[in-house]
Amino acid sequence: MWGTLGRECMDQLRFLTALYSLSVAAGDVQLFNDRWYVTHSGLIGIAQRRRCAAIKTAIVKGLSDPTVNRWIFRATVYKSPLSAGFVGYGDADPSNVSPLVRGAEMRVAETRAVNRALRKAYGIGLCSVEELGWLSGTSKPAPHTPSQSNGSHDSNGSHNGQPRLRDRLCLLIRQYNLDPTLVKAYAADFCGTAELRDASRDLVESFISHIAAAAKENLDGLLCKLNSYARPAEVKS
């Protein structure tokens, strides 16, 4: 994986690790489309190392709507006891969170608010993973049309501003250190096609949701499942 990274991407990683003491192994940053994104755990780690005095959060009641699970939070980060505070806002609703955390929009909104406030307080220009709705999950699905019924464009293309499914799958592979070849074989079997590129967008999206849930809930079980798609080694006579 590291051999495929460009020089600019590696230089940026060196800069981030030197400036903020972020760690790839600890999950402080994640790579997507040759760009680095900081995670909530990475931001909290920076706050701890910089001796952050306090983080306060509050629901913005005037803009939130519990009946439709739409929440907006205001977070304030105090770098020191006498700090005036750095403010950030975060929102979440069923359209911009993962199906895996559906019903927990309030917590997602609070996390996003805290991330924005921390990035302001410590001058971190990287966007956080949790702030990207399509990385936390998928936005509202694009309407189905005949031109999107099958083919590689359907399974990997980007519609209505949504990210490419292939990129989302690659992110999961990197995040959980999965074998890309085995994931591809599992995906084709899951979608019932000879090749993954022959699967419809809906099927590929279902597989991504499935593998994300499996990795989060039972990573060992997922790895065992993937290993079942490994080709047996040839025995030399």
C-alpha cells in the first residue's frame, strides 16, 4: 500500500507526524483519494498533548428537530482556563450518517462539532473523517435511471456529488488492513456476478455497508470469511 503513495502524499504525512505527532497505526489519520484526513481520536490526542483545559458542548435547540432526528451542536474548546474559547458547530441527520449509526445522530453531531472546534483551536487545516457525511455513511441515494442499471460506471461511478463506491471500498480496505484481492472476490460472490465490475451500483453499495458492519462488529470473523476466498497454493512436484 505504501509503495503506491506519491511523494507529495508522503511529504504531507511526514509533516503531519512531525507537527502534530499523529500516528497512522493508532488511527489518528486516514488516507482517501491521496489526501490525509484527521480522525476524532487524533484530534483528542492533540488536545491531550497540548493540555486542553476543557471542551463544552450544547444542543442548538432552535435549529435541531428531534422528530426527524436532526441535531445541531455547538462545541467550545478552551485551550487554557483563561481562554475565550474556540467555537465549532456540527450537524447530523439520517441523510448524512451511516446506516450503522442510524438513531445515534445526536452523538454524531456532537462529535462533528467537537472536531471543528478542536481544529480551530489548534490550527489544524485537515478536515476530519467524521465531518465528511459520505465517509460516515452515504447520503440519500441517487434516483435510479436506466443508464445507471449496470456496468462499471454504475458500480464505481459518482452520482449527484456522491463519492465513487470504489473509493469508499478502498477506504475500508485501508482502515482495516484487508486483502484487496480477497475483498474483491468476496464482493463478486456477494453480488452474484463473475466480476465486481458487472454488479449494479445498488449491490456494490449493499456490499460496502455489509463489510463495514462486519469489520466493526466482528473483524476476526470477517478476516476468516475473506480467507475462505484465498486460492490454494500450488504444490510443485
